[in-house]
Amino acid sequence: MRDYLGKISNALAIAVFVLAPLPLGSVDLAWVCIWIAFLVASLATARVDHACKADLWLLMPLLAAIAAIVLIVWLQETSNVVSKLQDPAWRNARELAGVDVPDRISLTQSAPLLSFGYYLLFVLGLSRAYLLATEGWQAHKLLKLAAYAGVCYALYGIMSQLLLPDTLLWRQKEFYLQYATGTFVNRNTAAAFWGSSSLILLIMLVRAVLHAADEPGRARLGVSDRPLTLGAGSAICLVAVGMTGSRAGILITTISMVCAVVLYLAPLNRGGRSIWSSVRSSVAVAAIVLALVGSVAMGRVSELGLVDGQRYEVYRTTLDMIPGHALLGFGAGNFEAAFPPFRPESLGSQGIWDRAHSMPLELVLDLGLPMGLAILAVAIFFFASLVLGAFRRKRDRHIPVIGAGVFALGTLHSSVDFSLQIPGFGLLFACVIGCGLAQSISTSARGLARRAAD
């Protein structure tokens, strides 16, 4: 019975990670609620046989962060709390419009609670992936499933752009008609998603090639682990990335791939090869990537420049908005409501800016500077754990390498866009980081920790 429940639990988690990109990136609140329900059910029935105290210490910063966000959201939504921090919009509504409303810190009443759903979804997804990945073979299997799901979404994106460029799944496509977006509305999010899938398969390809050279007589690889299959899958995703025309997506994907290959090759010291040999090999990877996907991006860079002038104005304005609400922010999910009074004339009257196009800036604006710095500290801790795990581990070290590479790709891209704020990509990101963190603890250390606990 226990094994049966464990299999159902794993199936629920895998279904969330694989299917989340399908319904237009799961941006609708209904899908967020559905995936939360699936993950809660999966966590409630998850097996923790291979977990140890070290896992709890590694996840503790994440759990502390979500607890702090709960407190902040409660303070933002509760009326007549911390009078000095209450937004003046509520007082203006009473005085000018004669509306009897209580004071709140949040600029709107319901946005913080609704936005909290995605924070909770991300933490649940990372935690469930972590528990699933405490065994190396499970982590490898989960990453492989997520990556090949990305290949399927990439194939759909390529074919739909070639055959039906004006459709987006079951509805008419309204934006980015000249570019592939797959099941996402925004091409930049699609680029980050496909770039992450390509990076996963690339590191698995490098590992498969190196192991084939080391152990030519080992057991035959499965079809999905063969170098040809891995290379083809990675290339398909790269082609899809190129068809998005996303400047940031293509450039950051290339940089992240190079860094991930360097991180995988550098500690191997094969035949006295130095890190510079690894760098040269990685530069060759970068050249292949740019040859596959770079032409569209370079054309847009030459036409529009590397930096979007309008986004620069939004970043500058967002920084100017923060000092007035530095402690607890404007309220989670309130950027769209808070931005219009500060909107600079240089942006003109066209276009609706519902996001800051920079997740770090928007986090500070929504939750306040202390919480933004706390989340940054957690991110640095996780990235350092992934990199250290990539150097410390001998077996299955490709998993923390993949985690570090996707972490770099997702965080860099979200610093100049909002890809991590889309659940369809955010759950893939959480899945990969959870796997990488779980496997950053060596098998021997995990065994010692469990024996000490017993």
C-alpha cells in the first residue's frame, strides 16, 4: 500500500512539472490553484525514506522565506495595521470619493492574497522535486522527463509557427505573430523555457559522451540517454529558442550553456587538462549555439540595440518608487496598480505596463527592501550550494551542474524580464533547482546523516 501511494504521489508531481506549460503557461489563477492542490496531495503522500536532517537544513531558508512572505502579505492586507506605512490612496478614497474604506498598507485589497498563490506554488514545487530527487536515479529521470517534455513543446512551437502562425493552441494569436511562442503567450518566457530544456539535455549529452569514452563496455544506454537522442533534443529546443527572436533569451541561453559546460568539465582534470581546455571546449559549444539560433537575435540587436530604452525607463522609475514604500512595499502583485501615477512621459500613452520586466525590482516594490534582500540571500545560498555540489560530487554530479546552469539562466533572464513570474516556466525552474539541491549532498554524506539520526 505504501509503495502504491508513493507511485501515485510521484505521478502527481511529474504531471504538474510536465503539464504546467500547456495551458498558456498556467497564468490563470484557476491553474495555479489546480497545481497547488496536486502538489499538496503529492507532498502529503510522498515517501521520505531517503531524506535526512541535512535536507531539512538545506531547505530551511526557503521555508523561512515563505513564512516571512505570509507575514508580510497578512500585514499588507489587514486594515489599520502600522498606521505610518498605510498607503495614502485609501485616505484619498474616503476624502475625495466619500467611500468608507479602511486603511491598508497594500494599494489594493485582494492582490497580495491572490499573488501569494504563486509564491506558495513555487515553494511546493521545489520542495516536492527535492524530495523526489533524494535518490540519484529519480533525479535523473525527473530531469529527463522535464527536458523531453520541453522538446515536445518545442516541436509544437516550431510546427505551429510554420503551419499556423496566427493560432495559439485553441485561440487566435494576438501578439508575436512573426515569432514562435509555443504554448506561452510571451516569446521571452518561451525562450527561457526552451533554453532550460536544451541546457539540461546538453549536459546529459556531455556526460554520456565522456562516460562512453571511459566505459565502452558498460551496459547499453536507453534510447533517451543515447548521445544522438540527447543532441537532437537539445538542438530542437535551440531552434525553437531562435524562432522566438528573443534577444535576452538567446544570449542568456548561450552564456548559461557555456558556464554549465565549463562547470561540468573543469573538475574532471582528464589527462592533465586545465580549466582553460574546458573553456575552449565550451567556446565551441557557444559557437554551435549561436550558429543555430543567433541570426535572429543579432538582427534584432542591430535593429533595436542590446538594451530596450522603454524598459530602462521602467527600471529607473521603479527604483524611484521604492524609497516611499521601502519597508513593506506597495503590496504583492500591485505593480500594475502602483505604476501609472509614476509613469514617465517618455513612455508615451501607448502600452500597459503590468510588470516591471525585472523580477528583483518587482519583488522589492511588492514586498519591500528587507524581504527582497532576504530572497536574494536565499538565491545566493542555493546557487552556491549547487556550484559546491558540482565540485564535491563524483557520481551524478551532472545534476547539480544542470541545477546551477538553469538557475543562472532563469535568474539572469528574470532580471531583465518576467519569465520566472509565469508558472509554466517557474515550475520547471523549481523542479530543476530542487533536483540539483537534493543531489548537491553526496550519497555518502546522506547515508552518514541517516545513520546518525537512527
